[in-house]
Amino acid sequence: MSNNDPRQVILVVDDEPTNIQALGNLLKDDYRIRVANSGEKALALLHSNVHSLPDLILMDIQMPDIDGYEVCRRLKDDPKTSSIPIIFVTARNATSDEEYGLNLGAVDYITKPFSPAIVRARVNTQMRLKRKTDLLEQYALLDGLTGIPNRRYFDERLDKEWRRSLRDGLPLSVIMLDIDHFKGFNDHYGHGAGDQCLQKVARTLSNALVRAGDCLCRYGGEEFIALLPNTEASGTREVAEHLRLAVEALAIPHDYSSVASVVTISLGMATFDPVRGSEIEPPLLIDRADAALYAAKKAGRNQVG
């Protein structure tokens, strides 16, 4: 369901073409419309596009294969689709039907024949709520100081990339890094300057990762971590050295470092290669990168371990 059109997406699920057309024509000026003419097709469509799900589903209840109630139940039982808001649009107007649908997890219930103004108003309300929810979730995954993804985002992304690595037989690498003698920087230049330093370093490191699939996250304090899908050890070392040089080139003065006169970073890397039978879990990969970082510090800092 990906598209360059920035508008929110509505999936209309109904076995009657006239109903699909009526809802589509009513909402197409404000939203992108996708359609499915059965419950089976709706489920197949959603499960094949888990990375580009609709913002709202408008669904009939009475359909020939799987009714709307069952589709709703299955979607709410699946963590990948459970957060999609569902509005039932149906001719079933009994209070017990409405209560049943809402108890299944639907956010609203509209009876046919519907009022176009009421449909627009209720859809707009749910879409505003969805935008706010998406923003809150986005902010929850960003570090407040640097604006880059935080540790929670990294943990979620690592889990996805790990499973993909196992499935496709591709290597997965991480680079752990932190700013050398940052405590001394903070103590002597002040925490305001320290925050600015973290922001500059974070921005520089993020910009230095040129592949779309790579990501940099703040792991905590002055520590950062980079996730590099489909990257072998040799390529990871090249990326790590590129990151090291990029921070050094910032030339942020650090008169209280025993390593250099400017801010520098130390880095540790680790690679998981499922093809070579590495039977490890994500925590061990992080531990190995952390151990490599410790070795880089012990060897004199401002280097890749």
C-alpha cells in the first residue's frame, strides 16, 4: 500500500460494489482509498503489506465468506494489525449487533443507509486520533535530546533485522561507540556544551550512514549504536572507520582529553553471519560489540575494536 501520496489510507471492505463506490467517492478527495470485496481478500491484503498498513478500515459485517466480525477478531488478535481502527458500516442496526462489534474492538459503528455527512465526520475524527497516536508512537521511539532513534527503537529494529537475517541468510552487524572522555568534557565545558556536543556528534554519525537500511540510535548517555543489515565484518570495519573520521573532522575542541585535542570516538563492532552457522542470539551480538568497544578503549581510544 506504499505510495508517494502523503494522505492517510482507508481500506474499504464490502462485497457490494455499489457500497464500495459510494464510500470511495465520498472520501477519495481527502484520503487514499484501497478496497477489498471480501473478508478473505482483506486479510490477505493486510498480511501481505504489514509494513504499509491502512490508517482506518471501513468494513461491512455481512459478507459471503468471512463476516466482518470474524475479520475484526482476527485483526485484533494479530499484534501486527491490532492497532488499526475499524469502523463497521452495516445494515445490521440492532443495538446488540452494535454492542457486539464494539466489544470486538471496533472504534465506531455506522448503520446503512448512512448519512454522508455523518460518515465524513466520524472518519475525520478517527483519522485525527490516528495521526496523534502515530505522532506519540514516533516520539516514543526518538531520543529527546538528539532527535535520532532511541534504544527502544533499536531493540525493535534489531529483532526485525535479526529474523530477516535468519530468513534470508544475510549477515547483520552492529557498531557500538561512545565519545572519548565525555565526562571530562561535561565537567569542564558544562552540560549545555555537552548537550550540543552530543547533538553534533549524533547528526554527523547519522549523516555518515549512507545506506537507507542502516540506522544509528542513541543507546544511552554518550553511547551510540549503529545497525547495519546485510553487512559483513570487512564492510562493517570500513563503516566504523568512516564514522570515526567523521567525528574527528568536526574538530570540536576537547582540551581535557588524553586522546586528542578534539572530540573523538571509540568503536566496537560485531557481525552475525547465519550462513556460517553462528548460533548466537541478539544479546550476545551486542555483548561482543561492547567487548570490542572496551578493547578499543583499552588500546588507547579513538580507534575501532
